[in-house]
Amino acid sequence: MNYAMPRTRVLLVLLMTLGLVLGSIAAPAAATSGSDDGGGSDLESVRTQTLNTIDYKIGLLTDLKNGTSNADRKEVYDGGIAALRAMRNDAETSDDIEALRAMDAEAHDIYHATKAAADAVGQTDEERVAEARRAALDTINYKLGIFRDAKSQTSDPALLEIYAWAIAGLEELKVAAESTDDLETLYALKKNAHQIYDATKKKVAEAEARGEEGDPPKTEEEKAAEALANARRATLRLIEYKVSIFTHAAEAAKNPNVAAVYADAAETIAQFADDARQARSVTALREIDTKVMEIYEATKQAISDDHANPNWQPTETMVTHLASLEAVIDRLVAVAEATAEQSPDTAKAVVKAGSKTVKAIEAVMKTAETGKRLDTRWSDLRVAVHEFRAAIAAHVNAVTGGPACLNGWQIPG
């Protein structure tokens, strides 16, 4: 979207929204005072938050509508705006806190669905090719990641050969996807990636079955040692995942009291790792598992009581923070697009960094519930946020002339 705004308004909007993202990203655990209820359990506070979200999304879609001359796209935007306004009427009269929270989440869904539908209207051939290529490469890269991880975790020659075959095949598809502009070819490459994945899983299953049939019978001591090793790995994974969930829930919590509960639970569970490494029986490891889960469930109960919501999960603490962060990213990207005429290159960099940050947010959300690879995904998000902040700072400097200082963060001139 490219339309001019008066310089004074540009400066105010950029600095205000940049302040929002700095506050959202920098220290979520200290964002509110200890007297805050931590979960917006008060009806009117939840209603206000929901109405603010809906109004914000209506504003974004209205800006997008005003920024296009395509009648079909305007119609799509009108549909999304109408849906949000109807929801706003419901929110104004609803006395159901959970329904209001659901409306808040649905407002995000309506916005993204409307934006995606409008973007698809009147796509050029180049845009369709770019979209198909992105879909093909996303699938190929995802499968590559799975098989590279699997290959690094086995020493079985048969499995190593299978994974090497799969990786080589997917690498060929990747090169082809990056070098073609033919839509049908790109669709086929994505399909081929799924076929390689399915074939590889089948080959692995067959190889493992053959290996079990050809192995000599194990002694009771070998069976016991193998069972102990498997149980130890499972217990250490359980500890790792639960510590990761609580650590990042603490980082995302807006109430410092809630953050402290999560952090204490993470520290307590982490201390079981040494016990698990030294355990000499499966029974001892199972007892550690039980203790870890007791702490996990007790912590969940304490936080759900604090939120006055019996179904509250640590995942929701993270997702709530991430959804708020994504909304701020959307707003800043929209501002950059609106001021792109003043500095096209920096605006483009903001849009690119924003897209990367949103993808990193989605990756964290996918792993937030299990804790598997959550540390890595959270680290990726920190990097993406840092790069986004640098991009928006560069745009602020280019459009307003800078320098500026917000929340103690200096934007150089």
C-alpha cells in the first residue's frame, strides 16, 4: 500500500507504534504490576481488550481497502470489515468472558483470512508462480529437516543409506523448484516431496523390521540394559520439554507473579536431570517421571486458579503473548507500507523482516504445547524480532530523519 501521510503524523504514528513493539518484545514479564490479575478475568477488561482488537483489525482492513483501486479486492475487504463489525456488536452485549476471548482470537483469523483472500484476487502470473514456489520449497525444506535430523541420530548403515537417498532426492527437487517458473512443475515438485517422504518412511520401517529379524536373540541383561537406556532417554526428554515450556511461559507471562511460578517450576524440574542420569532402574526413572508430572500439573493448577480459568495451559500464556506480538508486527508493517513512498527500500525491508518474524511466531506456537524443539524455535524468534526492530528503526530514521530514543533504546541518526 503506497500513499502519503503528512510528515508530522508519520513521525507520531511510527514512534508510537515502535514504542508498542519495544514494550511488547523487550520485557513481557514486567509489563504489568503485581496487582494485575494476569489473565484478564474481569469481564470489562476482557471486553475492552476484545473491542480494541476488533477495532484495530477493522482499521487495518479499512486502510487496505482504501489503498487499492481493485473493485474485487475492495469487496473482499468489505466482507471482512462487515464480519468484524457484526462481531463487535456481539462483544458489546456479551457477558461471557470465554466467548469474548474467542471473539478476540477470531478477529485475528478474520483479518488474516480476509487479507489472504484479497491478496489472491487479480494475482499476476508472477505472483502465482512465487506463491507456488514458496509452497513447494516450504514442503521440501520441512522434509529435508526431518530426514537430516533422523540421519544425524542413527548409526545403522541401512538407515543411513535410506536417509541419504531421501536427502539427495529432496535436494534435487529444491534445485528444480528454485530454477523453474512453470506452475504445473512447481505443483508436481511439491507432490514429489510428499512421495519421497512416504517412500522413505516405508523403507525405514522395512529396514528396521529386517534388522530385528536378523539379530541374534538378546540376553536378559541386554534387554534390561536397553530398557533402562530407553527409559532414561524418555525421562530426560520429559524433563527437557517441561523445563522448556515453563521457562518460555515465564518469559511470555505479563504478570510477574505468574512468571515467578513458572520460573520456580522450571528450576525445580531441571534439578531432576541429575537424578535421571544416575538412576539404576526403570522403576526409579518412572518415579522421577511421576514427580515431574506432579509438579507440572500442580503448576498448571496454580496458574489456572490465578486466571480463574480451569482450562488454562502454559501454552496459552505463550500464545497470548505471541498473538499480541504478531498484532504489533502487523501494525508496524502496515505503517511501513503506508510510508513506503518516503523510503521504498527500508519499507520493503520492514515487510520482509515482518514476514520472517510472523513465521517464527507460528513455529513457536506449533511447538509450545509439547516443548519439543521449543528452545530452538524461541531462539529463532529472538533473532527474527531483533532483525525486525533493526529494520523498523532504519525506516523510522529514513522517514523522520531521526535520531529517536524510545523506552531507553536509541535509534541512531
